[in-house]
Amino acid sequence: MQKKHLFFTLSIAFLSLAHLIFSYFYIRMYGYFNLHGHLNSFMTVAWLLRFVIDAYIVICGFFAVREERYKVLPVYLLFFLFNLVLPFIFHI
């Protein structure tokens, strides 16, 4: 694996871990921001962050396809599906 794809994989793993932790505390943060009247901004930022993570994974996958690195493509696909399905696991 090239250094670039190793960096992409490690950064996606870190972002996925951060997304997992965020999803675990999502209900509590939802309640907190709802009590303080900032629910709309919280929901917007949460949606944007999820979109950015998924877009980053897709862009890394496109780099792998363009450079014909088909061995790392399943890794990107697994991370993408994990981050796509994660909100449904925690009933967000």
C-alpha cells in the first residue's frame, strides 16, 4: 500500500471512530441543544459533518480507482457503508 493510501485509510479510520463516538452521544447532545434552543444549528452541523465524512471516503475511493489500486477499494467501501449505516444502528 502506498503512503498516500495508508494515510487515507488511517484518516478514514480515525474519522469513523470519531463518528462512532459522536453517534453514541448523539441523543444526549440532541437533548442538550434542544434545551438551550440550538437544535436547528446542531442538526445542520451534524448532517454536514456526516456528509463531509462520506464525501471524503468517496473521494479517496476515486483516487484508488484512478490509480488502479483495487486492493484498497474494499476497505474504502467498508468504511463508507459503516459510516452510512452507523446512524441507523444507534436509531438517530
